Amino acid sequence: AQRVTQPEKLLSVFKGAPVELKCNYSYSGSPELFWYVQYSRQRLQLLLRHISRESIKGFTADLNKGETSFHLKKPFAQEEDSAMYYCALSGGSGNTGKLIFGQGTTLQVKP
Amino acid sequence: DVKVTQSSRYLVKRTGEKVFLECVQDMDHENMFWYRQDPGLGLRLIYFSYDVKMKEKGDIPEGYSVSREKKERFSLILESASTNQTSMYLCASSTVGGVQPQHFGDGTRLSIL
């Protein structure tokens, strides 16, 4: 079964500390993975996708097929990073674009 | 910039009412989706559509139906609203051609009394 697990409901760090938001997935094929972010009172938006291998707002995420993980990392957290973060997996056939989301992790960056 | 517009930000309805949630996208996207967002449960897919008049059930379709008569519009219908359908509802769209990210609306916070 396809599944995405974000084990932490809440991650609280101080400004300047490193951040790692965990994401583990279960999928038998070749997954496409995404991180979405929702800032307070804003719509859910794409943060990054593994296929792009990019760094957005200082965040990176590496797909580890051996550990079936796609953790989101940032070396120095900023207060404006406080938000809800969702990991999502696309494993559907064809081009339906169906995504499976994790439960979400709230990141709280304290001053 | 992709615009996904949901007709209402807040909606209050009564148990047993038939409720319509409307979503319009302006980028000619083929795929459209309806999710509900609940604390601790993340986003759960209710229904999706990959073409006009086409629909597929998601993970939690019970108590819901959808309509896609035009490419830009995807409606979610609660046939007989119940209190356990109180939630935040998110609409999203995406294009085809490999795996494309989804673009989301602002959401509709629906309360069923």
C-alpha cells in the first residue's frame, strides 16, 4: 500500500538551529516526492520536488530509496519558516497526478 | 500564475442539507482534486477528475459526489450534510505530462451544525 508517514506532529526549534522534518514513504515503484508548505492564513503551496534537486528558501530534501525517506532539511532555521509542512508522494499510474499526503508537521521556530 | 478559486472561505450549514462547494481554475488544467484537511490526518483525497465528465473516487468518497461539466470547474457535493463532515476543504488542479505539482485554492472551512 502507498503511504506517507510524518512521525512528528510538532517540531519546535530556536532560530538559527538546524531543522530536519522527517518523511518516510511506502511504495513499490519509483516514487515522485514533494514537500508542500502552508504558512499561516495562506494557501498550501509547493516548496520543492525531489526530481528538481533544488534548494528553496534554504531547504533541501534528498530521496533515500534504501531508507525510503525524503527528509526536509535546513541548516539554520528562521522565524519565517514557521508553518505546516506536508510530504507528498505521487505513485499513481498514468498522468492522473494523484498525490498521497502525510499527516503534516508543524514547524515552530522560536526567537 | 495559476489561480484556483474556491467560491467560499467560510460556510455554515445544517445537518441534512445538500451542500455545494465550487472550485474554478484558470490555467486549463486537466486534473482537478478535492481534499479535506483535518488536524493530525493531513490531506485526504475525496475525489478527483482527469477530464470533463470523468471522475474517480479518492480515499474517502462516502457521503460526497462531484461534478465536472466544464474543464475549469469542479464541484463537490455533500448529498446530506452530517456533523462529521465539518472540515477544511481544499481544491487543487494540475496539468498532465509527467508528474506535475498540484496548485491549491485557499480552502473552504465548512461547519455543519
